[in-house]
Amino acid sequence: MKKLFIILSLMIFSGLANAADAPVDSIPPVSFNIGGEVVLEGLQISKCEDQASAADVFANELDDTDDASITADLVTLGFASGTLLTDDASYTFDVSPCGADNLNETFPHFSTKKKLTFDASATLYNGLQVAFSDELNLADIDDEESAFELSVGGAFGTVLFKDNTSAVDSMLIGTSGSGADTDITLTSDGHIKTTSGGDGGINVVYFTPSFAGMDLALGYNHNTDNLGLDSSEFKDTISVGFGYETYIGDVVLSLGGGVEKASSGTDTPANCLTTDEATAESATSADTFFDGLYGSSRCGNETLSAIGADLALGNYTISSAYSSLDTTDGGDTTVWSVGLGKTINDTDYTIGYTLETLDYAREKVNGSEVEDQSKILMLEAVRPIGEGIDLGLNISNAEVDNASQELGNGVKDAWRAGVSLTLGF
């Protein structure tokens, strides 16, 4: 909580400095709140299967007649001349969709989520508004710093200082129906809203005042690692976001999205290939071997493009969004989703469908593309049953088709049903 202490100290110091020149009864009040949320969810999972027996994936992807044949195929894939991988006789496959415990419909189980939130805000004498918030995930303490934010706003607009964000993240809409809870590792965890260049350091996002239904946001992160030194993994990361809302009769149309670019300061095509070669060489599983052989990870410069829309009419809302992350020397990921929401008797219903695709950096020796794909269908219902208490139902079906599982169980899919009780305070 180091950052929390520093920011609060600055706010207190600033308040004391201003108070020295102001009447006692004119000191602006500071609002400070501590809240939180506890979620208890009962889960039921169906369609689990045993892990497939190991197979000779190496021989299926490369000509393993001899070292020369292996090298020739690697050069065809794009590796440097003379590259050689050790021929492994077998590789394991992904575990059962329901995890190592192989939970199924016969054994429903429970899970909990818990977090604390800290909020402070004040309006200064000149109308400047200052707000701070931080979130402590009690189920994952190491993740606590990713929720920090500090904003300063006024007639000039608002400036936001926040971890792991961008102008795209702040402005993208239309994502209802995506990001469903599942028990399978998906191609992407919902829509992509930031590049790797925004993962470290504090991102600064400026929001212009709204004009004729149009909102703009500009994001910046300077050398995200190593305190801004030239050895940072990424150089300046810049993002531009937009939002627009208009009325067409009784229909409300909202648009939002943006673009972010992150320039790598360390990745080169040769470095990316060297890293992939090391990954493939040390792999003991089919998925890791594919990661290295064909290049699934982000590598090089990154460009994120995203756009989404909400169409609202009465109690109905149709949402759709598309996001695409392109890397110069690594895998590219796209996510498309569509959702329909409706409120009936104080119960909010949402049904959604998401298609996620990961295109590997390199094609197979025969020229065919390598890609992983996830298809997720979800239904969610949330109803308030008391002050700060919600009862929820979430059902999802996820189908994952990973290229590396061709010789294993192939396509994996599983249903997940959860009934949750959420207490907010």
C-alpha cells in the first residue's frame, strides 16, 4: 500500500498548505469512504474428460528424419539458418477442461471473492476536483496495485493517473456479453483494452470536455519500466480514444473506442525468434511447443484498435464490440462480441456471444495458418434482494479449439453454472 500512503500524504500536505492562507471555516471538506464486496458463488461444471495420452507432436510438425531435415523446416518457418531443435519423442496435452481436480456435475463446489475499495475526493476553492481510489483484492494481494487511480478535473477537462489503462480502455463500450466466467483457459480474457506498453508505470489519460455529444481522450505512458530509463522494454506508449452519443427518435446510439501504439525498445525480429526458439526447445507440452515453434506471444511493436457500440431502446440494449491487437513479430489477437440486455421486474438479464482468435506469427511448413479460437456463449441474470445484496445467476458454455491439441482431445468445451450472492458495503 505504498502508493496509497504517498498519495494520501500529498493530499493532506496540500490541504495544510492551502489552509494556512484561508479562513478556517472555508477549508474544503474531503470525502473519504471505505467500501467493499464479498461474493459467494456455488458452481456446477459439466462435461469433463481425462487428459489425452502424450504424442509425438514434434514429428507431426517437422521432418525429423535427421538434423538437416529439422533445420531445413525451421528455416522454412522463418528461423535463422542453422537453427536446430532437439527431437522430443512425446509431448503432453492440455488437462481436462475442468482442471486438475476433474470436477464435474456430480460435485458442485463453492468459491469466494472479496475486495476492499478506498475512495477520497475533494473540491478545491477554484472548483478543481480531486479524486483518488484504490482497490485491494483480498483474494489476490499481489494484484492490489493494478486498481490505483487519481483524477484531477475542472473546466479544462479531467486528467486521470491510473495503472494498466489507456484512452482505449477508458472509452471502449459495447462489451456487454463478453468476459464470461468459464472453467477453461480461453484465447483471450474478453476484449483487449491496453497494449503491453501500458502494463507498467503510471498511465496518464486526458479527457476533453464534452462537445455536442463527442468526447475525446488522449493517453500517454513514458518508458513504462525501469523508472523511464533507456533500457525500458517499451518506449513512449500513446493512445487516442473517442466517445459519441446521439438520439434517433427514442433510440440512443453510443459509440466508443480508440487506438493505442506501443513501440518496443528491446524487441527485434531476431530477438523474438531467439526467444521462441528457446521456448520450443524447453517445451514438454504440446501447447508450449506450438508457442515457440509458431510464435503465439506478443513480440515487437504493438498496435491496438478497438470500437464498440450500444443501441438502447426502452429496457433493451444491444451491444457489440471489436478489438484487435497486432504485434510486428508475434501473435495477433482479435475479439468480437455481441450482447443483448433487458430489465424485467428489477432483474437485469444479459445474453452474449464472444469469438476470440489468436493468429500465430508463423505458418506451418505446408503453408497452412496456425490459430487458436474460443467461442463463448453466456447468460447472466442479476436481481437485488435487499440493500446492497444481489442474487445472480451465470451460465456459460465455452468451446476452445487450440491448434496444439490436434493430436490430443481436439476441441474442448464445458458448461459452467454459478449462483452467486453478492454483499456490497
